[in-house]
Amino acid sequence: MPFSSLGLSPSLLRTIGLRGYSAPTPVQAATIPAVLQGRDVLASAQTGSGKTAAFVLPLLQQLQSIPYDKPRKVRVVILVPTRELATQIGEEIRSLSQHLPQVTKVAVVFGGVSINPQMMHLRGGADIVVATPGRLLDLAVHNAVRLTDVTSLVLDEADRLLDLGFAEELGRILAMLPAQRQNLFFSATFPPSVQALAQTLLREPIRIELVPEPEQAPDITQRAIAVDAGRRTQLLRHLIGQNGWRRVLVFVATKHAAEMVADKLRKARIYAEPFHGELSQGKRTQVLADFKASRLKVVVATDVAARGIDIAQLPVVVNYDLPRSAVDYTHRIGRTGRAGESGLGLSFVSSDTLAHWRLIQKRQQLELPLEQVEGFEPLQAAQAATAAEEADSPPSTGGIKGKRPSKKDKLRAAARREP
Ligand code: AMP
């Protein structure tokens, strides 16, 4: 199906052509006509599916038919969980709207930076506001933005919005919006909390649940390597060197770990930077730009910070620390294998995270062999396997912060192994 059959205007089709998109992705083919008809949409869409353009294109077209007032009135609100995603969507809107006859003004607002420039930018109004919920609420409370003329609301990565505890802010924002509006709801997963939100928010939505066609399914090889926790950095260095990886996104559990692993890699002359929520926005933008321009080989990131990273040609994602949940696993692995490229998602599993890894695999319906790399064979593997085998339902270690076996545990395990 060509883009031209979806009802988009010639100027948008021209922009799409200049971008080199030959055909709409499945989520675009289903979403664009529905949005143009003014319908509510409930889409299960992964990052990498082309979902951003799927809602941005028809919303831009709708805005063209509304003559704008001075100051401009906010017609579209796009709520996202992270500043990186907000920035990316803002860039996408600016890029896709550049050839439109009527200029579209977009304001991107998020927390963690000074509110004043955002207030200034909003002074003349805006057509579209892309925001994280907390900051939008602050701006609305300070009368820096009026939400009474909004005609369309987009919730992007709704599962993540709820995961990050934005439910209350969301509720308060929803109460400020006109009841009569179009709602577009995008989520990678649909746990009960997300379903409940969708149910209260959407009116007779068009449901878009695309089973990716085999050739369009992201081509991501998943592997798991058993390694002792204390040797993970060495193994990472070894794998980077041995495989000649040029760009690697490494996930860790904490800011401290991000700093530490990046530091160790740098000492081994591998260009690496940490990427976490305590870095200034300027620094985060710089790290991403350096990563995209291949001035950096490795970015060591926490989940929240890495949420919005969209890098074409990211061949490898490494779970140095396992993700807390199966949902996070999906999001992490989804950073690679984008837009038709193939990718590798590698997880390091040590004795204290084995039980948690099994849980993630179960939820993901995965059964990966636990590989070993020569020279990095885990000393604690046998013990971990025995312990996991013995327990019908292995005690949760609470994820990556799992309890390491004590000396006593080790002695007991050694005694069990003896004939
Ligand atoms: P998203 O799922 O919105 O994060 O988009 C993932 C990537 O796919 C982005 O880099 C887009 O530029 C790209 N993309 C979006 N639509 C298309 C399309 N129709 N054809 C090829 N690439 C696309």
C-alpha cells in the first residue's frame, strides 16, 4: 500500500518522499486513516515500528485545516515518559512539518531543566505541546499553558508512563482537557493498569494490534552468557575487542554502575560514556550526538535515561545488569534491530541473577541456552544451577539487586557436590 492512498496532503507526501520512506509501516497504514477520520486509536506499537510518524503525520494534517489564532492555541498534547522521547518527537514534528503551507509551532517541555525558557517559548502559544506529565502540569498550574482548546491527546509509551509513576499527574492533566477530544493511545505492552487507563480514556477506539509480519519482525538475535558478576566488565571488553563491535549500548541498574563501568572501559581505552538521569540535559544531548556520530563506542545507560534513545544502526545491546522486569527487557532489546537492521541482544547472567533471568525468560516465552565464553567460565555456575534446580519456585532475589550467596551457602553447595 503506498503512502498516497492514506489520505495525506501533497505537501506531507512530498516530505515523506524526501525522507526516502517507500511505503508506510503496518502501524502507519492502520493509524493514519483512522486519525484523519477523527477516531480514537488504541495501538499496540513497539518502538521502531514507525509509530511516531503514524500519529504525527495525520495530526499535522488536521492542524492545517484550523486557521491559527494569535497567540496560538494548543490543539495537540503529546504526553511521553521521558525527556529524550519528548525531544525526539519534537524533532520529528519539526522535520515532518517543514514543507507545510501553514507553519506549525511545537513546544517541547520536560522536567529536570529550568522552567523559565519553556515558559518564554510558550508565551506566543503553540500548536503542539510535547511534554512529560509533571512539567506540563507545572506549566499549566502557572498559567504558562492553556489546555482548554486541545482537540487531540496522544499518550505515547503509555505502559512506561504508568511504570514511572505518572498516573496521578496524568489524571490531573486529563481533568484540564476538554471532554470532547480525540485520544490516541500507544503502548508496547498492555498490563491491567494500562488496559484500565485505555478503557477510561478512549471512546470506541479503532484497535490496532499488529502481529509483525515475519519479514518485518525485528531481526534481533538474543543470547545469554553465564559469567561471574565480578568479571562482567572484563568480558564486555573481551567481546567488544573480539567481535569488533563499533557501537554498543550497555544497560546497568544504577547511575553509580553506569559511571563505574564507563570509567573502567575508558581506562581500557574504549571510548565510553555513562548516560543516566543525573547528568545535565546538555551532557545527555552531547553523549547521544557523540554516540550517533561514532565518536563514542559504548554508552552505559540506566533504563529511564535510555528509554527514548533512537539510534539507527545500533547492532548490539548488552544487559550488563539484567532488567528489573520483562517489560524493561522488551524495551532494552528493542533499541537494536530497528528499521530493518539486524541486532544482537546479549544478557549477562551470574549466579545471583539466575533465578531472575529464568523469570524474565518465562515471561518472554524464551528459552535461551546459557552460553559460556572461553576464559570467562563462571566459577559459581554449578552452584547456582544446583540451587535453582532444587527450588521449585526459586526465591526471588528482587532482581539484579539479588542476594549473593554467603560463605555458608557456598560451603553448603560445595558439600552437596562432593560424592
Ligand atoms: P519509531 O517507531 O517512531 O521510533 O520509528 C522508528 C524508525 O523508523 C525511525 O528512525 C523512523 O525515522 C523510521 N521510519 C518511520 N516510518 C518509516 C517508514 N515508513 N519507512 C522507513 N522508515 C521509517
